[in-house]
Amino acid sequence: MKTRNKIIQSLLVAILILASGVVYAQQPALQYFRPNDKNGLNVFEPSKEDTVIFDGLKVRVGGDFAMQFQGIRQSNTAGNLTKLGSDFNLPSANLNLDVQVLDGVRMHLRTYLSSRAHNESWIKGGYMQIDKLDFIKPEFLEGVMKYTSITIGLDEFNYGDAHFRRSDNARAIFNPFVGNYIMDAFSTEAFGEITVQKNGLLAVVGLTNGKLNQNVTVTDNTDNKPSFYGKLGFDKQLNEDFRVRLTGSWYINNGTSTGTWLYGGDRAGTRYYNVLYTLPDANGVAEGGPRDGRFNARFTKLTALQINPFIKFKGLEFFGIYELANGNNEFTQPQSDTEGGFTQLAAELLYRFGTNEKFYIGGRYNTVNGKMRESATENLDISRLNLGGGWFISKNVLTKLEYVKQSYNGEAWTGRFAGAEFSGVMVEAVISF
């Protein structure tokens, strides 16, 4: 069965690549839509500018393909990490369906055809975005909907700005580097949100059911608390050369069986394959998983805050993260120890140049520091450095080269993480349309 799935998967990927040129030439324009190519760079929430005339149902079939060459080495204090060679990783692919259903009403659906963590194709998620209420009656609440978007579905929700720049399985064209951030705020949950944009001001308010894996089963430990989140910000093109954006986002979940997925909801896995995997021990047991290289404290109850500055002056571009993630309940073990908190800092500086800024070089520095429990005497500390650049061969094709070094610092780490470090070179090719 696995062999058959692999064959079907490979055929789907090949068809996606071969058909990309033909399909792209026939792509219809959609309303309030972020382009899935270079034109979508530095687009956060889709604009409320009504620039596309509705003339009936339109179906846009798109896709993404990504493949990496990995040359990473790793070590730790115990010396029990697997030896990594230099070779190609398993390619990943997405199939995207975007449908203009009605005037001001659009549907999105993304399927992972191939991903690191799953052998089979499966639906990542989808949503309905409503920018007009004319289906109720013509010009219904037109003055409100001129600035308002309503989004409902089971997909990634709008906490923070980093998720607009991350790689979503094969959709890596918006990420200037290969890996995502260490604390990767991304989850797919049942959600509803309202976004208001006017004169550069931005406000988002929403809620999710707090669950990555959807079910209706109730157990003794089930409390099914919703997650509440929101965003306030400012985004303005001050002149032809200078753009400034600053946002603050929050996320709150007080359930003991929900809300633990904000930093562990990416089921596609990380880009750095097999890092921190151990050799089998005397009992034949090995440690490691597809999300290694990231960090998720998995607090039972979570309050998170993310602040994101973005500045672009001509070809110079800066994006930053200041993020706090705190556990906010008493731990129920006999020691009754209070959950701790972590701080994430990230600074990304790029310089884009050439015709239509088709080249870029830059760096990113990312740290996570904090405690799992307030009683801990030392902090857990992770640091990562990325240096690299990229070339947009066309607006649909991007190649990237990066050097990455990640370290687990201090005496608080135990087991395979004690003294752990990995570093090396990654090359990634991306096609998105």
C-alpha cells in the first residue's frame, strides 16, 4: 500500500510541475487575493482594494513544489546523534484550489500532495473569505464591508505576522531562507475571524476551538476551551521607497486539553531533515521526529504575545519578532510546580537588488530562551543563525542558498539535546503558481 501511495504521489508531483506553465497562463484574477508567486512577497492580510470585477464563478488551480539539497553535520555531548550525509531530501508538493464563488466571496483549499511527515496526500485545510454581503441583498452593509473581511474555516489563523513569511510545506516562495522560526507559530484549527483595514490601520479578532485534531469524543480530561486571538497594527506605504508596518498579536487558551498546538501545529515537519535523531541504544530504541529543530513547550494553558516590526526602504528590508509565551496554570503533579515561560527574538535583514529585485542576500538571527517550570534554576536556550541569498529566476521560480547553525546552549539541556549543535549548507528550489 505504501509503495502504491508513493507511486501515485510521484505521478501527481510530476503532473503538477509539467502543467504549471499551461495552468498559469490561464489563471483567472480573483478578488481580495494574495498572489501565489513573487507578487505575493510582503503581502500580509489581502488588501481591501476592489480591483477585480466579478463576472461569474472562477476556479484557480495552483500549486507549489519544493526540493532541497542538504549538507548538515551534527554533534552533542553524548555523541549519540546519527551521522548525516549530503544528499537530496524528499520533495514536497501542494495543490491549491481558489474559487471565486460570488461577488466578494472566495474559497481556498490546500492539499499536501507530498510532505515529510506523511506518506499519503491529505488536505491541510481551507476557508471561506467574505468581503461583500451582496448575496444577502445588493449593497448590504456596504459601508462596513468596504473595510471588513470575514474568514471562516479550518486552516491557519491570523496570529502574528511570521506565518505570512514561513514555508507552508512546499509553498516556500515567501520564505527568504529554508527553515522556519524556532518557535513556529502555526496551527490549523476550526476558526472564525474578522479583519478590519482602513487608512493603514489594522484590527483582527477571532477564535478557534483550540484543536489540531478534530473530534467530538468527550473523556474525563476534556474541557474543550476555545482559543481567543487578535491583532492590532499599522501598515503604510509612506512614499514610493518607504513602507512601515508594526503589529501586535495575542493568543489565549485556558483549557487543559486544548491550546497546546500553537507552536506544534505544522504536520508537514521541518526543513532540516533528521537533525537531532539518535543512534539506537542497547535496547534498539532511537529518538527523533519530523519536528526536531523547532521548539514547543506544550504548556497546558497558554498566553502568547507576538510583536512584529517590518520596514522596507528601497531594497533594504527588515522583519523582526519579539514573542512571549507563558504557561498560566498550576501544574498538577505532586510538586505542584507552576508552568514557566519563553521569549523568542528574531531579526531578519535582507537586501533585494537587480531588475525587479530578483536577487537578495541577507541574514536571520533567532533565539528562544526560558523555563518549562518556574522552579527551574537555569534557562533552556536555543540560538540559530541563517546566512544566505536567493534568485527569482522568474516570478514563479526561486532558488535559495543558506548556511545554518543551531545550538542548544547551557547546562539545562539533558539527553540528546545536551551540547547539541547542527550546522551546514542548504540549497532549495521552489516553484509556485
